Amino acid sequence: MIDTEGSGALLDLIEHYYDAVPRREARVEDHGPLTLFVQEGAGWPFYARPASGWSGPVRAGDVARVRDRQRELGIPESFEWVAETTPALRAAVEETGLTVHEHPLMVLGTDAAPVAPEAAPGDPAVRVLGADDPALPSALVVPHLAFAEPGTRVGAADTADLAEAILARTGDGSLESGAARVRAGLTVIAAAVEGDTALCAGQHNQVGEVSEIVGVGTLPAARRRGLALAVTAALIADARSRGVKTVFLSAGDEDVARIYARLGFRRVGTALIAEPAG
């Protein structure tokens, strides 16, 4: 259920954030009712989204022109927006053949005081990682393995798969880019670390008094140990220590949303991601 109390102001804050955060690293292209963010150099590719302050219609032709541009640039044909803020965009996007995925958009209550689950003997230590932390490469890679096996069930990918995935990314610039983001203060990464290996990791990206928690993922073989909750609680604590007043996230699905609700998050809307099928 969506909690509509005060959600209008919260969605306005989130809209401003979604427009602001890519501008720190991406080239911005104006396409009328849509803005395309183009990643410069190595790093996670960005997306197109509704132009800030646009009040007119968004038509399928507008979406098709941006998709043409994305293909020209060799970047993902991806669009992200909030359903309640730009409700008509979904029909325009689907008319071009893209598939739309729904994710509960959740905000942490201002009076919530998240407490990390009590660690059992032998559990990985949860900490915020610096740019030179030996666990950082695994923290940058482990969410990719987690999202490749969605859901909350224990999966197949284990530490051997994680080591192989890190090796595959060595030299492509992505690990160096992630470390540079941490060093520059653009991203804070927290992880549940065993030895020098992150079994679960996530990050938050602050813009003023707002920050989004993103990419929280647990190595599939290490699931069902409370690691994602512990990492999320660490990210919240760090964000609040930096003066963040509004902490939000998009849950993978309703099951994951129920887990975040245990930390005090409440649903205020629906985040939509559109991409080609398959």
C-alpha cells in the first residue's frame, strides 16, 4: 500500500534528486520533454528521464527519438521515472516496444531509528569502505552477481564466482572508477566483509540533504543471514551522520520491500524502469 501522507513533497524532493545526481558525472542532452544522461568514461551507464519542470505531454515519438540517440551512442536504451509524477510516460514508452518494470519507491520515516540486526558469532563485519580498502573490489562487483540471481532465496553464485567476476573486470576501468567515486566523496559504500571479501554491499549517493540507497546486493550463496539489512542500516547511519534528512530507495519487488519496511521505510510511490525485453 502506498502511503500518500506528505508524499507529494517527498516525490518533489526525489524528482529533484533524480535530475541532479547524474549531472555530477554525465553529459546532459536536452531532448524536449526528455533528458538523456550520458556517462563519461567507465562507470554505471545512465538513462533518460522526464525533463525537469516539463509540464507538456510526452509522446511515443519523443521516446523513439531518444532511443535512436541511445543506439547511436551505443548506450543502453533505458528510461527511469516515477509513475505518480509522470503518469503518461508509461503509455508512450510501451508504445515504442519497451518493457516497463515496477519497483516500490520507499522513504525512511524521519522518526525511524534503524538498528542493525544483532550479529551472530562469526558473522561478517559490516563497515564503510575507503577507496583503498582491500574489500572494495568485491564490494563493487558482488551486487552484479546478486542481481543476476534476483530474489531472496539462497542461490548458486559463491565466493569462487565472485573472484572470477572481479578478475573479469580488472583492467576495464570499472573498479578504478568506483574507487575514484569513493575517493571524491560522490559515493559511500558499506559492506559485510569476511576476510577481504564483501559478501554483501550497497551504497548511498548524497545530494544536499537527500540520499538514495542503491545497489544493495548479497552474494547468492550467502543469503538469509541478515547481511542486506545490516548493510542498509550502516548506510542509513552514515547518511544521517552527513546531515541527510531524506533517505530513500527503490526495492526490487514487494518481498524485498517488506524487508526494508522492517527498518522503517514506507512506500510513497512506484519507480519505473523501461528497457528492451530480454
